[in-house]
Amino acid sequence: MKQAVHFGAGNIGRGFIGALFSQSHYHVTFVDIAEKVINQLNTDEGYNVITAAEHPETLAVQNVSGLNNLTQEQAVIKAIKEATYITTAIGPNVLPRIAPLIAKGLAERVKASDENVYIIACENQISATDLLKGYIFDALDEETKAHMVNKVFFFNSAVDRIVPIQHNQGSLDVLVESYYEWVVEAPEDIPFVEGMTIVPDLAPFIERKLFTVNTGHAVIAYFGYLKGKETIDQTLRDSDIYEQVQQTLRETGNYLIKRYDLDNEEHEAYITKIIERFKNPHLNDSVKRVGRAPIRKLGPQDRLIRPALEAKKAGLSYTHLAKAIAAALLFDPQEDKEAMKLQANIHEYGIEYVLKEISGLEASNNLTKEIIAQYNALKS
């Protein structure tokens, strides 16, 4: 049986990428540090993926196992040596931590085999696989890198599936939305994986996804939190927030249409479809989950700052994006460590400092001035 190694045995790894490999008749080895999950994968050898819908569908995922990368390094290296695909869904910030282990596995693999292996980072980050490749190459000598040519291939991808917080303690089963999209920038002749869409140029797809799905999700979460809402679908019943989401996505949409020459009506339909996905009450997705880690989400290349800067650069409106950024700066649930750190920095150093340090925005930037004006208005 063909082999896939997937780093990240969390809900997205099991409920999305791992499930697609299983459907494609791969044995999936999940690599993670969550000992209980790894042990249960090895005991149960399977789990169910259930769609969040009025009439749920259940997919039985089989041929899976788990390895703990902290305690089973040699076993992970062996799995890498035998894999056709190596994928990740662990969060962009964790990629540097797992890269040295992948590098060790690849180094041993290319000495022993000429078989191709394909590496794809399935993260909410532009060019995530390029980042992972850089971290892996940092851990390799020049001779090993030379051996990897025409054997090890790195492909960027865009992933889209909403996987809410699970409420089934002790179970590997995962609740997911029915919709998903996995777009990979790769040649057409790579080994088939069910649900993978191959394209020659990923940029329009990943920016469309990040600046519609991720931006929209964040906007709902931050404004919902400010109004005391519990879930995403509940938040969208507020007409003022609904209007803010629509207007923000029109701003990101205007940039995307101009940048990639998208069809206006088609993109408007895409925005409508995305908002309808967010309305799904069966997901019961909390605003705190979606809004968590605001420092990362306020990064210069992420879902709020990047489209605002691009809209400004293109001479387009960014007022609603600035208001959304201001709402993110007010996100302060005590259980969220990043949110607490963000608030401490704002309290100690002020908004201008935070926007410079976290988002790379200079005080003289008109976007910075607009964000501060919106922040003061929301606070008052």
C-alpha cells in the first residue's frame, strides 16, 4: 500500500488531509506530540469524519497509525523513507520545529532510493511549502541537497475547510463542514489524491481563499466578540456585523479582481457562497476559536494587514479593513495567551508601537492612521 506521512494529528489533519489520503488508498502515518491521540490512532486504526449538516454523512477513515516525533524519531525517519507524500497541517509557526526531523528522513531516503517524494505544507500561509523547504535546507549539507534534485519535490498549496472545536472528548472522530478545497501548484502527472485540484499557478487561488475565507472569518469573530456573541453563525444574524463583513470582503475583492483580472460577478458569487458557509449552525463554531492568536493574524502577510496594504497600494478603499484590524486589536479573551500579550503591549507601548512591531506599519502610513481612528471609535 502507498504511504503518506502527515505531520499534525489534530482535527484538520485527521478531518481533511489525512481523510483524503485514506480515501485514495494510502496508509497514513500521523506524526504528532499528542501522546493520547497517537496511542488511540494505533489502537483504533481508524476514525469517522462526520459532516456538519442537517443530514450528516459519515466517512470511515481506515489504514492509519501514529508516531510521536519526540520519542520515536527513528520510526518517523523510516516512515519518511517509505512515503510518497509528506504533508503538514500544524500551523506555520511550528514548521521550523519539525523541519530538522524531515531533513534527517530525506537525507537517509535519497541515499537509499531514487523514488520520488512530494512535500506539501497545508497551512493558512502564502508559500508555506517554500518556507518549509527553506527550514529543511537549513538543516542539510550541500551534498545531500544535490542528491535531492529530481527526487524530492516541494509544492505550495491552498487549503479550505472549516473544522470547528470538537465536543467529543476521547474520540478521534472529527466534525467538519461538507465543503472543502485543496489546490496544489504542481505538474499534472503527480500521484493521484482524491480531492486534490492541481493548477499551474496557485497565487490567484490562495489569495482569493485567504482574503475571502480567512479574512471574512476573522472579521466575524472580532466584531462578534466585541458584541458578546458566542458563535459565528449567531454573529452573522447581527445586521450591522453582516454589513461590515460584506463591505470588508468587497474591499478585498476589489483588490483581487484588479490584481488577477477576476470576473466581478463570479467573485461576488464566491463571496456570497463563503458567507453562506459561515452561517452553518451545525458547525457551532465559537468566535473565540476563530479569533484566537491575534498577533499571528495581524502579521504583515496575513488575512487583514496584507489585503489592506494591497488595496491601499492599488488606490482602492480599505476603510472597512482598517476597522476590522481595529476590532482585532481589541480582542482580549483571558484564555488566549496571544490576545493577552497583545493587550499588554498596547497598554505598555501604545497602538503605533504595536502596529509597527507586529504588522510592520509605520506611524506615517495612512493605513496606520485610519486603524488608530477606527480603534478609538470602537473603544469609545
